[in-house]
Amino acid sequence: MKTATTPRGRDAGARSPATAPPPPSGPRKGSGIRPHLPSSPWLFLAPGLLVVTAFGLYPFLSTVTGSFTDARTLAPGRFVGGANYRELIHDAMFWTGLRNSLLYVLGVVPLLVVLPLLLAMLVRRQIPAITFFRAAFYTPVVASVVVVGLIWVWLLDDRGLINALLEGLGFGRVGFLSDPWLLLLSAMAVTVWKGLGYYMIIYLAALAGVPRELHEACAVDGAGAVRRFLTVTVPAVRSTMVLVAALSSVGAFKVFSEVYLMAGPTGGPGGEDTTLVMLVQQVGTGLSGRVGYASALSVVVFVLTLGLMLLVLRAHRTEDR
Amino acid sequence: MSSRTRRRPDRRAGHAHDGRRMPRWQLLLRYLLLLAVLALTIGPFLWQLSTSLKGAGEDLYRYPPSLVPHEVTLGNYSGVARIIPVWDFALNSLKVALANVLTNCAGAALAGYALARMRFRGRRTALVVFLMAMLVPVESIMIAQFVTMRELQLNNTLLGVVLPGCIGAMNVLLMRNAFAGLPYEVEEAAYVDGAHAWQRFLRIALPSVRGTLAVVAIFAFMGAWDDFLWPLIVLSDQSKFTLTIGLNFLHGTFADNQRLVAAGTVIAVLPLIVLFACLQRSFFRGVGEGAVKG
């Protein structure tokens, strides 16, 4: 990824010319930085490698192998070939979950790419009290998704603040949390609300790198604010926009908590609002959890998450040509 | 600030503070927009705080709604503690979060140092292992992790909550980048003076990357304190609940009593808001560093 929101992304090799005349990984045979004891580097690495392997890579492999078995929580299960995947194709809940998770991406990502950029431009100038505003806009990021979810459940309640205001203004009450479609939209709004501050900070770092002269030259040519935004700002932060699109689409596709809290553990009446990750959690946990089938669902989550990320990055690359 | 001083070709001034002078109306408009967004981001929190402070005698649904409680009471906070052991939940969350901070800081610093500063066979392989682990979304392996925890008999324990994320691959890579950014000369001098790897790590390298270490610590704390999905899966016994799981339980069982739910959420969010208010800089730095690798 060529985005460098901060110079930290570069590795040692990239900065060595600036620091030390002899490159650190260069022809310094024998001397230089070398472990005192031969086993020493592995001692440094052992805890990290152990945790990452035991609780990251091993579970991944056992998810893949488990997806071909009929394992349950309390029983190891037998090899059943592709039966889980065949079942998945005929499972209406799977398609509901997939639909909702993909809709979530479509609903959330465009807003999370654009709104935080506008917000970053709003808080960009060093005007009095701006650090306060920046911090305040970031607060929803700091709060737990459970807190955020419950706050909005109360606000969007049939008799909550928003409906009271709507009624006071002469509109009728809206069933934000009772209509399945409205609930999904409300959950998306909550996700966007919670994510704004995070991406705002990313954009703020990117905007700091946009040369002022570009704006001025453009202004001299008589371009208005909107025009300048489209011809100077957007192209300058485009790679950051792709980064934000990639991050937010992966996050949106794996949505769980917002919908779980707003629609309930089973995704509302008839499970209409169930997302893919909610389905994994429902199917795979508990004493009677169908681990094998949940593993197949997990593999689908993994493949689609990775695919989504590659899709976004690829769209960026073809655009470059 | 006068509206006549428009864009002078004084480039130095423009560069130093990122500020051409803004016309007064534009500044005013900017503050109005800022206040509108402020109401949108902070308003919901304030409404929740206000709900938690309203006494039983006050109608929560009255119109027009009132943000300021008529009779402020802390009764809902003792009320929520009567129906769920909310302070025990808070203590559990604190234990989990502090453990997560310690293991992540120590584990990531050690591994990051080895990856950035030591040369040995298999370094590239080790790096690839961390990179691959970072690519696997937690949501796609949580069922297998749950099975593993059952086999280790760690399900329904706080240790089981902490263990899977106790050394994050991303934190290892963050620390690696931080160590790689340090100049070599100082460590070389120490090497010449006979300092061995542990001494160089503890005395020289580690103090120089305090900033990144703080970022790792803060995000480890926040991540563990706010986490919901994994504790939900691994914990089943109420006495082991963390705050987020306890709140979910409270919401499921006492959904009608908005005052109590509001008090619970305030208890859960206040510590982090205080932490954030104190350590803003590291929070923002973390977003920048995490985003590059994330």
C-alpha cells in the first residue's frame, strides 16, 4: 500500500541511508548488532510467536479442517466432505446473513469515506478551541460498541428522544427498531456515527501533506470551494480514501455488535436482521453448537473479507493506470 | 482579523500556521458547523448521562424533553448495583484490560526488537508468521478459539478472555517499526562497550520507543475494555462477566428501566473518557500508526 499517513510505515532499509553510512543489513559480517547468545532472538520471539500461532494460525487451520466435519461443541465429529458447504447454499439464513452483511458494506462505506474527510477539513485549521472539537468528535470511537449501541437503542426507542422530537415537529413516530429494514439502516447510522472520528484523524494526517500552494494556485484561477475540493483535495488524499474504504468495508462486512444489540441476539423477528458473523456466533457457540457448520460459515467470512479488501485495493490500482 | 487581508503573497506566514486569515463570516460559519457536529457526537452521551441522573419521579417521556434533570439523583447508580454486581463486572474488566496491556507491551516489544534489531536465520519466516496472523479476522476463527478454550478448560474464565489477544500481531509490527526507526549508532556504541542483547534492549532501545509503547498500551486497554464479541462467547457465568457483557445482560433483562441501563452505560464509558481526556495525543498517534499497518 503506497499510503503513508505517517512516515512510520517505512522499514529500516528505507531509512538507513539517512542514518548510518554503512547500511545496517549490509556487508557488516560478524560485527555490528548481533545476538550475544545464539538462542537469544528466539527467546525474544517465543511469547509472541507462541500466542500468534496457538490463538491465531492454529485456530485458522482447525477452522478450515473443521468445516469438513460434523463436529459439535461436545463431540469431535467425522469427516463429511463438502456437506456443510452444500447445506450452506440451501440455508435461507445464510443468504439473509450474507445479504445483510453486504448491504451493510454498501450502506456504511461510502459515508465513512466521505463524511470523515469533510469533518477533517472542518477541524483542519488551527483556530481557537479546535483541539477540544477534535477530541469531542473522537469520543464515540473511545466508547465501547455496547455503550454506543445501548445509547442509540434508547434514543431510537418508540418513545425515545428522537421519536418525541419527530412527534413534536408534527411528524409521526417512526419504528426505527421495529421495522427490520429501518433497524438495519439505524444500525448502519450508528456504525457511521461511531466511526467518523477514527477516520477523521486518518484524513487529518493526510490533509497535512497537501501543499498549500495547490489550493492557492487554484483559488487564483478563480475556482470555488467545491471545485477546489474536487480538483485539489480529493486527488491529493485519494490513496487515503482507498485505505479508509478498505478498512471500513472489512469492518462493515464483519458487523456484529450494533445489530446484535439493536435487534436482539437472534436478529429480530424471523432473524430478518441477522448478519453473517451473528450467524456464526448463533450456530457455533453454546453447548449444542454446530462447530463444523459454523466453521464453514467462518471460512466464507474469511474469504469474503479478504476478497473485499483485494477488490478495493485493485480498484485503486486500475484507477492509477 | 479583518476581511481586507485576503491572501497576501506572504508565503512564509501562510506556511507557519497553516492559516491564511479567514474572513469573519467564514470563521463564524465554521464554528456554527463545529457546534452542530458537537451536538451530534456528544449529545447522545449527555442524554444518556441525564437519563441516568433522573429520579423515579421524573417523567422520562415528557414533552418537550429536558436535558437537565429536575431533581438530580445518584439513586440509579446504587439501583443498578443492586440488581447486577456492576462493580464486580468493572473489576473484571479492569483485570482483563490491565493484563492485556502488560502482555501486549512486553510481548510486542520483545518480538519487535528481535525482528528489527537482531540478525538470525528464520527472521523473515518469523515476520511472515506475524503478517499472516494479522490477516486472519478474529471473527472467522472465534469458533475454533472457543473450542480450544474448552479443551484447555479455560472457557468461562478471565484468562480465557485475555489469552487469544494477549500479544497482537499488529502490535508486534508496530514495535518492530519503532525499533527499526532508531539510529544504530548508540546501540553500536553499547555493543562495543560489551552490552549484551538484553541490556541493549532494556537500557537503550526500549526507553527510546516509549511513544509507540504508550500507543500499544492505550489501544490494548481500550480494546480489552470495549471488547464484546469474544467475552460474549467465552463467558457464561455471571460472576465472570466483564462490563460489556454485564451491560448486555442488563439490557436484555431490565430493558424497560432506562434509568438503570443508562447508569450502567455511564459506569462503563466514564473511565475511558477520562483516560482519553488525559492521553489524547497517544490516542491520535495510534490511529495514524495503526492505519498504516491495519
